[in-house]
Amino acid sequence: MEQIQRKKICLLTDHHIAINPRVWKEAFFYEKKGFDVVILSMWQSKDLLKKDFEILKGHNIFYKSYLNLIEVNKATHLFFRLRKRLAAELQKRFKIGSGWAISYSPELMYKKALKENANLYAAHLECAFYAGRKLIKAGKKVCFDFEDWYSRDYLIATRPVKLLRALEKFALNHGLFCTATSHAMASALQKAYAVNKEITVIYNGFSINETAKKQISSATNGNAYTKMIWFSRTIGPARGIEYLINELTLYEHPVELNVLGKMKKGFKFFLENGFKKLKKHTLILHDFMPHPLLQSFLAKFEIGLAIEENINDNKMLTVSNKMLQYIQAGISVIASDTKGQQEVAAYFPKTVQIINTGKAGMLGSAIDFFADKNNNHKEEQAIFNKTFSWEAQEITLSNLIEKHLNELNIKNGIN
């Protein structure tokens, strides 16, 4: 009997998995496929680390830090911060890009990853793209996930765009396979880097098992106001909320806007001050919420907002978690007309209204579209399950792995 070869995958990320669900969803998939799964990350927050282990509870997944900033002494912590600040200044003043301008210690990520000696490495986020390039040059197999178009996102002076472009080009040409969050992004990446290699789309959907029972039966819910929700990992400027406030000055019917996420410094004052002038409308703020509670929470609302400002190519092309989670929660969606969101909206004409944020009054028109309708989205829920649920993404991932088994030197033992 032919011996089953050991199979191991190491997922590389720079964030706590509690704020990076794409990583833990992928880790659970590989666990089901029979891989030994290791997640290698940087630990920065005790609170988030606790949430990380809550997510992994009941799973046979090894969660390790390549850099634990929670436990290092003050001098070491200061060293990493100053080194990163110096790298940022060199990039800003002289356009000298380095790995340290991306993250605190990409060289440590590479060294720790190499010691894992995995059959496959999955690179998530910018730091992992840096380490992934070094791993390939060391003879390892690496796949790359374009959750964002990194060289065209957060375009500030300290961001090493030239280096990020080089890492993306290398990933597309040398990665075992590459994935992206939308067909719009996949096509744009192929065109920008003149590559014919297929980029597989893995949407940011969640498991069908998480679908919450809708809490309301109509758009009005028996209230004189419309309950809307906008959520994100971080809440701050240039994310679309300024547009919402401006639009609500034009809308006469009362709206209750709920905003959920971690507030950037000073932005809470901006929000609350803005709503003081909107006497007909109400603002309610919610703290960051653990993922298992989120879907049921979203189902309490009537309309979910996926408003993205057209500030860079990444925002125009990606599909965020929020849009798909609103649809899965069974609530109506108002989304800005980015290519990524239009790609999803085409499947859900009864559930999603696309608006042009450059035209005044469109938000109010979209709210009115859903008013007085019995917004039962069960018919389109089946479309979500088939195309956008995590179960659908796992089928795509499974096909990718099966396609590349020989290259990974794994011939038996995959479920």
C-alpha cells in the first residue's frame, strides 16, 4: 500500500484573524481537506488575540506568532516602531521602499515560515507577499490572495507602492495560483501586469449555516423611520459616511443610521456633530462585534449600506464582506456603483439598489425604492447560496488544490 505523504499548509497574515475572516475561513477549508494547518501572524492586541482563539475553538489548527508585540519588552517594541517609522520616512522623502515600510518585521515572517517546512504557503496581505517572494526563491510553493489591490490602495506618501507593484507582479508570475475578490479585480490585475495566468475569484461570502432568520417583515417594520446599518472593521474618513450625512440633509423621512465598528480617533466627534444638524435623523453607534454575533445583528435592520468612495482602483474593484453579509442577512442593500459591487448587484435586482454617489438625492431615491415593499428576499437567497456562500467558494478552492496536487508532491490523503 502506497504511503500517504504528509500534507501541511501555512497561512501567512499580518493581522489578527478576528479582523481578517478570509484567513480563518480558508484555514477551516484546508483543515476539512485533511491538511495540517498552521496560521502564522503578528500578535498586537490581547483583546483581539482572545477573539482569535475563540474563533479557532474546536478546530485542530495551530495558531502561532512570528512576532508577538504583546509580550516583548518596551525597548524591543520601541525598536520595531522606530525602524518602521524610519522606513516610512525614507519612502516618503526619497522613494526608497523596503519591507519595513510594509510591516514591522517581514524578515521574521519569512524565517518562521521557512521553519514550518509546509507543502504550501498561502500569502495574505502585503507582508505575506514580501515573505512569499522569498519563500518561492527558497524553493517553496506559495499561493497569493489579492484580498485587495495593495499597490493601489491607501495611496499615501509613506506607502511603498513601487515595492508593492513588484511583489504583485512576482506573485502573478510565480505563485502556484492566485485568487482575488471579484472578476473585476482579476481582469484589472491581468491587464495591469500583462499576465495571461488565470486568477481565481473567491468571494468574501460566509457559510450558509450562518444565515440568520430575518427579524423584520417589511421595509417600514411598523416604525415611522427607516433602520439602516453601516459596518466596517474601522470607521473613519473617506469611507463614504461623509456622503451619507450630506445626502441625509436632503432626505425628509426620518432615518435611524446605525454605525458599527472601531472608530478612528476624532471621527466620533465628526459623526455626532454632523447628526446634530440632522434633526429628523438619528445616529446610533455600536462597538466592534465578534463575528458569530454579527449576522443576527444585521438581520434586525431594513437596509444595509455599502457605500465606497471612488478614491482608488482597489475600492472600485473589490467586493467587501459587508455587501455579501447584508444580502445573506436578508436585508435590502444600497451600494455605490463600483465595478466590484455592480458585479454582485447584477445577481440581486430585488435586493440591491446601486447609486451614483456623484449625484445628489440618489440615496433618498434608493430608500424610497424599498419603502412600502414586502422585502422578502428568499427567492434571491438561493442565488447567494449557489454563487457567493463560503460553501460555493470552497468548491472553487477544492478544484484549485486538486489541480495542483502533483506540484505540491501530495498524491494521496486529500479528502
